[in-house]
Amino acid sequence: MRPYSTEYIQILYDISISIGTDVNLQKMAKAALSAYMQKLNCMAGGIYQLHHQPGNNICFDTICEIPRRVRRDKAYQEILTTFLRIHESNEFSRFLKKLPIIEKDLNSHYFHIMELPDFGLMVLVKREKIDEQFTGNLAALNKKLAASCQSCFLNQQHQTHLEVKIEESTKELMDSLAQLEQQNTTLLAGNRKLEEINYTKEQVMKRLREVYDENLTPLQETLQKMEHVSGNHQELVRQATRDVYQIQEVIQPITSLYLSEQTIRHKRVLLGEDDKKQQIIAKMALRGSGVELDVVSDLNTGQECLKKRKYDIVCTNEKLIELSQSAIELSPTVQTVFMTSDKTYQYLPTLRKYPFLCNIVSRNDEDRTFTLKNMITTVSKLITQNIFGLEKYLNWGIEVKQHQVMNSKERQQLVNQMESYFEDLGVRRPVLYKSVAIAEELMMNAIYDAPVDTDGTALYNHLSRTVDVELKPEEQSTFRYACDGILLAISVEDPFGALTRETILDYLQSRYEIGNDPSREEKGGAGFGVLQIIGMSDLVVINVKPKVRTEVISILNIAPDKPKSTKTTSLHYFYG
């Protein structure tokens, strides 16, 4: 055959297009070998892959052979032995330098051994010898075939590895599914048990409420009437009265909790909030309590909701305050809450601008747990119309210590009792110092600043704080404190209800615009004291029922893992 003739080029082309026609190594190699044999008039052939092993050793794998039983031919077996017997890399490198090898057997068949670079070897058997020049030109095709074989091999390795991984993952998934099914069965059983427990709890609490209202209260009233009757059993009546009162004291928190849970169920709350994070917190806090919550991100959607439904509470941030205004216009009895994450000086102008915002809740974005608890507490307070009590901010069932503040002389004794109580609970010393300072300020305000006459004129505010004051029974305040291991709460409640919204805003305005004036402490002034309390607390709650009572609650987060923040006190104000 004349080199570079049309027939010559066609043979090379036909072999070339037969290479790389499949991603499967065996199929691709067999197709290419068949083309080689057909175009070159070969009788037999084979492709063999070289593998390197540890210790500088090698071995060969048979990829394909045509015909399948070619190894029955002794001559073919002998030619294969020339390289299959090689097991050492260096020896094989010397063998490669001899390629292509052409050997003739006794039947005048020519065996051609050619290199497939970086893959292995190819053997072709032909009745006549392939032209040396043509063999040289086959080198480019052999290189292409070797690259295709290597690519297919790597693909199959990857595929095998992937299949193993899939099989392992499938097994792990099936095992996980089996575990999940088992856990789901356990959870369903647990859920049924919880439903039974919850139903039992609800029935017990309901019955306790009935006992409290229908039995204990009438019994207490009857015994009080009997105390005034003279006779031998008067002391027994008094003892029975005390016993009934103690039972009432134990049951009352339980019945109050039950009443609160029943009251807030199915109440409607509209939240106007464009912050997705705060929306999620509100949903988590309220939807599990039975409250029907609607959340809107813009004014138009909110106003559409107001037209379709009647809401008990509307909570909005600064951007959606007009929603609260619209709600009041549609239903004057609706409760509105202004919720903000801004610093105090940032939202003061807003409160000045919108005087109808009587319930104010500032929140700390860095303390998600605190915000969740405060959200449900706020809604519960407004729906039940019972805004007073530090218990609402603590875990249920904690002991609350309570004392009457009768005069200025006993103030230090009451503070010392509180300090000893918290110290016995294991409260850390820095928190104790802070709680003492807060209690001091709360009681100073209750003794010197809170009492007013019927015209609202301060009675003792003009006095120096060193002057002793004896409060009349109707002027006395209640000092309370408690700790649930996470939050520490201190409160003082006075019977005057004179701490108005405008007064609080003036105090805050003086702090952030004029600055603190230490001399005010000497001459009296609730403003400085309130600002001191706000500065030392994590949360300050001010509850006011006008001309009836005022309660100031200071809450400290004493949890060791509480979020580190820029020390922005949350302030809650409820008026009404």
C-alpha cells in the first residue's frame, strides 16, 4: 500500500473514528480493536491494561480479546508471555524501549505488540507483517486509543466509587429512616401522653379555680364575719381564717395562670412589622399560646386586615404606627402597643408625636429568649387587663417575697433582707451590689416621690432624703422581689398611680438631652432615681393605673450565658 494514498488515509480515518465511541471501557476498547482488525486484516488481537502495584511491581488486566477464545492458541499464549511474565517496573521500562515488537510463529502468522502510552499494550495478529512505516503512523492512533481507554477507566472508577457511596448513603438513609420511624412512633405516643396530661392539668386547674371562687372565697368571707362574734370559739375561727388565707395564697397563682391561659385563647392580634426576624419571633411566641396572629409588612395590607377583622391588640413598629391609629379609629377599645428595637433617644420623638401610644415595649435584638418571653407576657397582660405583678416575667411557681414599706427607717432593713435572700440563692456578688442599689432607688421613690394628695401635689418630695418619713397606711407601698435562676426581679408598687406617660418621657428626655444632674438626688426628684434604675437594669417595666397604683419592676438577666450587648436597657410602659 502506497503511503499517504487515499486508501491509506481512509484506513487511518476509519480506525480513528472508532475510538472513544462509548464511556464503558470494555465496549469502547472492543469497538476500537474490531476496527483495527477489520481495517488491517488481522486475525486476532487484544488490549491489556498495565497496573502499578506497591513495591515497584506491575501486573496486567485483560480489557478485551478477539476472538474471545484466542488464548487457546498456543502461539498467542507464548507471545503474551513475553510481557505477562514481567512483574517489575524497571524491567517493563526496558521492554517498552523494544516496541513495537513483531514476531513470527511456525504458521507464518505475525504478532505485533504495540504500546498504548500510559495505559498498557495492544497485540495484533496478522498473516503478513504490517509495514514498518505504517506501524509508525499507527502510533498517533494508539496514543488516542490509550487516552480514551484511560478516560473510560477513570470514569468507571469514579462511577464505581459513586455507586459504593450511593449504596452506603442509601443504607445510612434507610437506617436513619428506620430510626426516624421509631422516634416518630415514640413521639406520637409521647404526644398522646402529653395531650392526656395537658387535658388532666386543664381539668385540675379548672377545678381549683372553681374551688377558689365557689368555696374558699365564700368561706373566707364567712369566717371574717364570725371573727367579730364573741365566744369560746373565737380563736378557732381566727385560726381557720388564717388557714384558709394560706390555702388561697397557694392556689391563687395556679388559678390566675389558668384564667390567663383561657382568656388569651382565640384572641386576635395584628402585628405590623417589616423585620422578618421579629416576625418569626412573634410567630414563635404567640401562635403556640392559642392567640390568632396576623402579620403584615406594609400599611396597605394592614388596613385591609383591619377592615376584614376585629382585633383585640395591634402591635406596630415605628414605620407602621399609622396602622395603630387606623385601628383606634375603627375600634376605640382596641389595645395598641408600640414595639421598637431602637435606643431610647431615637424613639422619644416618635412617642412625643403620637400621644395615643400608651403601651410601649422596647426590645433587645441580641437576646432572642428575652424578647420571646416579653412578647407573650405583653399580650397576656393586655388581654387579661391585669398589667401588674413581677411574676409575669419569671418562671411559674417561684417564691415571691413581699413587704410593706411603712417608713424610711425600715428601708435599709428591707434591703438587707433582700440581699441575704438572694445571697442564699447563690446570686453572684456583682449582681447583689446592683440589686441593692436598685432596691434603694425604688424605695426612695416610693417613700419620697410617689405620695401625692388628692390634687396630685407631692407630699414629701421637697424633703431631703435624710429626713425620716412615716407613711400613713393609705400611703404605704409594697416591696417585692424574686429570682427564678435566670432572671432576678425587684419591684415597688405605690397606691397613687401618678407616674404618667408624659412624666416618664420628660425623665428620659432630661437624660438624653440635658444630662444627669447629681444634685437632684439631694433635694429629691423621682426623675433621677428612675433614670438610675433604668441604667442598672436589663429590663424596666412601668405599670400605671392612673390615680390608683404605679408599679416599677427592675429585671436583671443573671444567666451566665446571656448575650453580650451594648447595654441598651429594654423599657416597657403600660398605662391604663
